[in-house]
Amino acid sequence: MRGDFVRTLTGVALAAALAACAPEAKAPEPPANPKLDVLFAQLQKAPDAPTAKMIEDQIWATWAESGSPTIDILMERAQIATASGDTELAKQYLDEATRLKPDFAEAWNRRAILSYDQENYGAAIEDIQEALKREPRHFGALAGLGMIYESLGQERAALAAYEDAIAVNPHLEQAKQGVARLSPKIAGRET
């Protein structure tokens, strides 16, 4: 009972502190990121899976850089809440992150993952679309979209999403497996 009170009090204090922060203006297009451009070029040329994995890790680390200490705290708290099973609190933190910094693609992606884990596929698709508006090369979001469509039995849409993920990251095993699984099914229907 005391834990619920402390959590509620902490949530109220955080909400009050964040309410004082004005949301950052939404950029019409994501700003160019030369660091990501170089990493994606290296990913395309990676000779093997271990090299690609190192580059992927650098891309994920770059995507996690919000440029805002407030957003970083919200993202960290969302991760802790998710790990402890408090998905409602995690969603509140991610909602606030997307409100305060709507151009931060990774906040949208994490919200999509949370919705996917709760089998709220409609919300997950919406958040993935928001993430992709901000970072069209987000291979994790593209693969996630493929997983959602596949779960919904929309195999052509799933295949297209997996293929888009592979176009960005040719070494993405999850997407490669999705293509291998769905291509024969779809080709068999077309003959």
C-alpha cells in the first residue's frame, strides 16, 4: 500500500514538473543527421553479420540520443516501469515524451513496442507510422510493422514491411526470416 502511495506521489510530482515544460516545436522534416547517414552507409556495406551488429548497435545508440535531459529521464523511467511490469506508468512516461518532443522517433517506437506487447495492434501501427515519419530508416519499426501485420494475417503487408526493413538493413535476421516465411506462401497463391 505504501508503494502505491509513493508511486502515485512520484507520478503527481513528475507530472507537475513536466507540465511546466513547454512542448518543443515539431519539425516538419527530421533534421539531417550526418552520423546516422555514415552508419547507414556502413551498414549497407557490412561484409558479415557480426560487423553489421556492431553498426546496428551504434545506430540504436544514436536513435536513443534525445538531446533533452527531460526526455532521457522519461525514457529511462519508462524502461524501468516496463521492466517492473507497470505498463500503465510506462505508457504515461512515453506519452509525455512524445508530447514534449514529438520529433523524437525513438519515443514513438518504444510506445509502439509497449502497445504491441499488449496486443493493441492499432495503437502500435499508429506509433510506428509516427516513428517512420521522423526516421524512415528505422529498421526496428519496419520489422515491428511486419510482425504486427503477420499477427493480423495480412501477409502481403507484412512481407512488404519486412522487405522495407531489409532494404535499410540487409543483415536484419528477423526481417530475413519473415521474408523467407512469407514469400513462398504469397508466391504459391499467385500461381
